[in-house]
Amino acid sequence: MQLMPVTESMFLLGESREHPLHVGGLQLFELPDGEGPDYVGELHRALLADGEVHPLLRRRPRGPIGTLGQFIWTDDDRLDLEYHVRLSALPNPGRVRELLELVSRLHGSLLDRHRPLWEAHLVEGLRDNRFALYTKVHHALLDGVSALRLLQRSLSPDPAARDIRPPWATPIDTGRAGGDRPGMSAVLRDIAGIGPAFARYARQAFREQAATLPFEAPRSIFNVPITGARRFAAQGWPLERVRAVGAAADATVNDVMLAMCAGALRRYLGELDALPDRPLVASVPMSLRTDGSAGGNALGMILCTLATDLPDPADRLEAIIESTRRGKAVYQGMSQLQVTALSAIPFAPLALGLLPGAVRVAPPAFNLMISNVPGPTEPLYWNGARMLGVYPVSVPYEGQALNITVTSYAGSLEFGLTGCRRSAPHLQRLLTHLDTELTDLERAVC
């Protein structure tokens, strides 16, 4: 048995049927040359025969289900791998549309707390010699950065490699032990510095307006109570195009990505006659992981204006650049512990949103979460199958009906849009608007 850190237990305590708290990923693969329709079924049988599962993914909560007793991990020594690793088939015509519909359904169901909190679904029947892997793991075990790194470690840049282990059997460095672990004196020093760090945060953010503040966001169609059903849409764009816009505007890839989202959201909400007069505000998580580990949770957060009140894409990008610069400056020079503690200020309203009726009464601290998780830079293979794309499937929260998570892979910027099925309608249209907005940014600044 192992005591849960509070950063893990809070994801279990905050979960309900209407609020699943697992992160996921969708990977698209191309069948190796010469392989036929039996390849995916044979791969599934081989994965089950392997039988090995990393100890982190053998954990399950100990204590009564549905109570506040979820503070201890226990190991499942009778893990049923066939339950966790499943084979599914798409109906004809096997388009990406049918794949996304399947992922939407799978992502809306809760993980079984009587078992280790993860699932993997191999999906065959996708046309053009492709298949997919959808995985989901509870946020109490891994954050999105950790999950992506775990996937990357299970793949190879060598298309001839055939002895690659499945992601759930890959060694996981949790980053919680070893020579780089901070000593007790360093931890105590960081704790003692939280007070002065908060004073600095308050002075810069509140008095000097050095950052976008919580509760400055307007109410939008996303800031409503949500259901547990999900809708998922995904697409990628050449990273070269995004970098060219950034180089012309002296902006980061993250700034351009946020500007794409801003323009797409402006068009999407405009079509629904639901665009607020004031600019939308995004919560932008920052990975604090510096040790290359692939376990646990390590995140800070800033708030960024999306400048959706501005009609010109170049003006929106300029406003976003300035907003992210000021947000990061607030945390300059702070330790990971101090940044994590102060990030709870804008993040706390998500916990308040779990109180009955709070979302309808309280103003939103921000309108949606937009994350950018760096991914593999070269093409990767899984037992000879080339990975064509990797798309994050994230977590909408109560009062936050849409989550946009982005990752990079082999020269492409891959967008995953995860929304409440009821409160984020016609999510596929956002993909069209993202494409239009990138083109408009190129015309405006390049």
C-alpha cells in the first residue's frame, strides 16, 4: 500500500459520473508493408500474451467506492489484461469520422475503480490500410505530458524493430526518487518562500496588472454545467507553417497556436450567435517537469487573453504574445513548488465548480483550457507500423465544456478538441475554422 499525494487523490475525490477525470490519446498507424487484414488481431493476441504491466499501472484505489476513502493506492495482483486491452472494429465505411465517434463514446465512460485505472483499445476496420490505438488513464496516475512520454518510450524510430514493448509494460520513471530528488532543506526553503512569492504575485498580477486575472473572463456557452458524454474532433497542420508565422511576428509556436484557437473560437461562437463582447480568456498549463520523467503530475498555469473581441488576426496575435509574456513573468525565478502553489489561485475555481449550483452563480475564472504538449520530432514505429498521427484526448471540467490540447509530432501540430456533447455542439466546425485562421495569419503577418 502507498499513501496518495494530494495532487493524485484530488482527481479521484473530484470525479463523478458527470465529470470523468481521465486523460487519453488517439494514435493513428499505417499497416506495415505486406501485412493483411489479420495484422491487428494478431497484434492484439501478441499484446495479451506478453502479460507484463508496469507496477504504476497495477495500482487501484483502496477503500470504499464512492466515499472519501480514496487516499491509498494498493496493487492489483490479479490484473486481468484482457479486460484492459481490448479489440474493436469500426463499421463501414471505416472513415476517420467513425473512429472519432467511437473515441467520443469510449472517452465518456468512467474507469472502473475496482481495477487499475487505465484501458487500451486497438481499433481495426479503418480504411486505407490504417488502424488506431485509443488509450485512457486516470489523471490520478498520469498527466498529459507523462502519458505522451510513456507512449513515446514504447515506440521506435526503426521501422524494422519488432520487439517493442507495449506502453503499459514500458519502464516508467516517476521522478520521485534518485539523486536529483530535492533535499529536505530545499523543500523547507521553497515552503518558506511561498509567502513572499504570493506577495510578489499579488503585487505584479493585481496591482500592476502584469497578468490576466481570474474572473476577468466573460460568461460563454462553454461555462455551464456539463454532462459525462463527450465529443472529440482532431486534425493536424504542418508545423513549418506555424513556425513561419511565429518567425514573422516574433512569436513562439505556442503563441501562434493560441492565436489559431482564438480566431477559430471567434468564428465558431459567431456562427452560433454566442460571441461575448469581452475577450475570451484561456487557462494555459505549463509543464514544470525538468527531469524527463514520465510519471505523476507536474503543472503550473497562467491565464491568457484570446483577444476574441479584435477582428484582425494580426492584432489578436500581438495581444496574445503580450499576455503570455506577462503571465510567465509573474513566475520568473520561483521554484516548481512555489509555482505549483500559486497556480492554485486561478485553478481553484474548478474545484468550486463541483459545488451544486456554483457554475450558474459564480462568474467563470476563465473560459477554457488550452494546452500544448511537446511530442516526438521524428517518425516513430510500433512493431513495424508507422505512426501517422497522435492526438490528445483531454478533460472538460464542470463549467469548462471545451478543452483544446495540442501536441507536436514529426513536423505536424496535432489538435485534439474534447467537449461536452451537449454544451459544445458541432465541434467539427472548429477544425475548419482552425484551418481558415492559420491561412489568415499567414496572409496578415508573413
